[in-house]
Amino acid sequence: MSVLFTPVELGGVTLPNRIVVSPMCQYASVDGSAQPWHHVHYGMLAMSGAGLLCFEATHVERDGRITQGCAGLYSDDNEAALKPIVDWARGWMPNVKLGIQLGHAGRKASAQRPWKGGGPLSQADAPDLPWTTMSASAIAYDGKWHTPVALDAAGLKRVKQAFIDAALRSLRLGFDLIELHGAHGYLLHQFLSPLSNRRSDEYGGSLEKRRRFPLEVFDAVRKLVPYDKALGVRLSATDWVDGGLTVEDTVETARQFKALGCDFVDVSSGGNSTLQKIAVTPGYHVPFAARIKQEAGIKTWAVGVITEPEQAERIVAAGEADCTAHARAFLLDPRWGWNAARALGAQTPPLPLPAARATTILPFKPQPILANAAE
């Protein structure tokens, strides 16, 4: 019997299997609002055979977007644009659970889309660019990036409220699961890491102080997310830089999140320094996920170059992680979950027939993606 295709409980949510479609930025939103592309993209992935489909990094503030094309949930328009997509996905595949990743890019915001070269925006892109970025401390990501403004007390309060507001919108939309993005060098990670947090107040210095703001944000969101939903966090287990975060740090941080009611940790790594040295091999995050699961006593997802069904099966069967999360695998094979079931001899519910549901008309007007404007 395939362990990968057994149910798993995350908080108050039971996934029908342990396969997760990992959040994948699409860079195709307009002022944070989803477009017809997202309807096609998420409609396709809802029928992938995964037990959980997690929507892309969705930003809690306009200035917290990575790029001009990144998704947001900071306005009524953002919420209205997502609703028909969530409803459509749930209508076609009622068994699949839907999650959303909420985050803030911090000092890595105001960036160019990848196909335009990535890196920081400049006035060469538009006269009113770049926008002001923010972080734990006024330390740029590297010499080419904008120097962020260190968040003061009012800024910390505003950002925390933005996470609360976005979580409330997520609940109204009907998401089963919320993941707070504390990895890949984005704002919550910037507070956790000594590479980016040089504060001398109660939010900087020791690891205990550096994790205070991420824990405060999580606690505020946990207080409003009902326990029949699931709430977790994505963490970078290590910075891959001398003097940065270590897996030992992250194990203790995971314990602190668990104490506040965290249901799972999505284990990744890196993203907070251009000096990182990562040896990318198949399943290279799995040992981190296994250690956090064992030592922090919390459920984990393993992600990163997990491409084969047999590989995913071995990970969960060995107890190294509770779920495996996949991104590129689903872009290469949008039916990866169904094909994994076939390869592992597992039984899965049949795909619905198209005639079972009337065509849904998008209730919002498509807008052009503005490549060289501040939107």
C-alpha cells in the first residue's frame, strides 16, 4: 500500500493524500489582482491529483510585492478577483484542499520580473520606480539592491495588521489552509536571520529576540484562524552562509511556532544572501525536514528536487516528512499526482467529466500587464 496516498491531518484539515502543489509565483497579476491566466493555471492544477493545491506567494501589502506582477490580497479588488478562481477549482475538484501562502518581500521587493532579468527595479524601468522597501534593518540584500527602511514601531504594527487582514480575506474566500512565508529571504526571514537583522531593540540581537516579530505575526493570525482550518509556516532551515541561520536555530524556532499552535512547517532553505553556497541534489531539503519533524515534534513538508513518485514514497514511508511538495514537477506534468498513483499502484478518485459542470464566466475584465509602469 502506498503511504504517499494515505490521508494526513494538518490541524483541522484532512488531506486525501500527502502530495502538495507548492506555491509558484506567476508574475501575472495586475496591482495584485489575479487575471484569466490564473484561472487557467489553478484550474489545471486543481485536477493534478494532489491532495493540496497551495496558491502562489500572495502579498499582504502593495509595497510588499516582489515584483509589479506578483499576487496580493491587500484590497477588495484582489479578493474579488480570486473568488471565482477558488470557487471554480473547488467546484471541479471538491476533494482537493486549497491553501494560500501569505507573505511580504521586505528588502527583496521592488524587483523586476524574472523574464526581464530579475534584480532591483530602477528609474530606467519607469520614472516613479523603484518603490521604497522595508526590512528588519537598513541593510541591502547586496550592493546592487535598494537599501530598505528599518521598520519602526508603527511600521511593525502596520505590517502585522496587513497579515491579519490578508488572513481574514483568505478565510472569506474559503481557503482550507494558510501558510505564512518565513523563508527565502523575505521579510519574516529577514527578522529571523542575523545576516539581515542587526537591530538593538527587542526585535534584534539574540535568536529569541530576532524571532519575536515573526512569532507575533503568527500568533495574531492564529487567533483568528479557526481550528477546523490549518495554519503553518514556511522556514528556511539554513542560510547556507557562515554566521547565518543554522538548522539548530530553525529547530528551536519551529518549537516556538508549534507552541503557538502551528500545524506544520514547510521546510526550505536559503534565499537571504547572495553569498549562499548550496549543493542542490535530489531531495536536498529532506534531512532538514526530517530533523525538524523529529526534534521539534511538528509535521513537516519536504520540498526541493523531488521529481519521482518512488522518491516521494520513500520520504513519507521513512517518516522523514509528512508531505512532499512539488513545483516544477507539476509544471512539467500537470497530472503528476495521477501518474504517481498509477506508478505506485494506488487508488484515486476519478477525474470529473466536463459535462458535470456548466461553463463559468469570469466576472472581471482582463487588464494588460503593465511592464514599464508602477501600476
